[in-house]
Amino acid sequence: MPQIELKYTSDIEFDVTGMLETAIKTIKSADDSVGNCRGRAYPLKDYVSSHIRLEIEMLDKPHRDDIFMQKLSESVSRAVRTHVSTACAISVICRFDPPQWATTITVE
């Protein structure tokens, strides 16, 4: 289950949810084994230079090698930039979760 964190300077106006949804769609089209994706966004009020940073973390799998991760970064970068009309830097980082990963699901 990939996790996406979107951090952006508060001076940039764009459809945040739309950008997350586009990133998820792009990830799923590159790897149909990902299942659900989680996304969250954080506007930054204190910053230097307008920018957007989208970080994608996913489990290390045999088919997700360095080439796959680089291509995914590039694909997501191309897809999400369509949401921004303001001049700014956009960085997309794809990396693997550490192998010591545990998820707990609570049920009410």
C-alpha cells in the first residue's frame, strides 16, 4: 500500500486532492499490484521559494527495481504538473519503505 505525502508552499493555488488522485492513478497504472494507496497533504506557511514536493513510499518488491522507481518518479512528475499553473519547482521522490514495517488496523 503506497503512502503519498504532498508538501507544498501555501502561495501555490491548485487542486490538492486532484493532484493526489492523479498520483494514485499513475502509480496504479504502473503497478496493478499496489492495492489501496494513502495520500495526505501538508501546506507550508513558512518557506523559501515556491515549491511542491511529492514523496511516494512503497514496499520493496522484486519487480520494483531502481529502473521501475525512476520511471515511476518521472511518470508521476509529468502527470501531476498538469494541476499547477503557477511557476514553481515540483519534486517527486519514490523510495522504499524500510523492511521493518508493521501496520495495525483498529476496528470499532
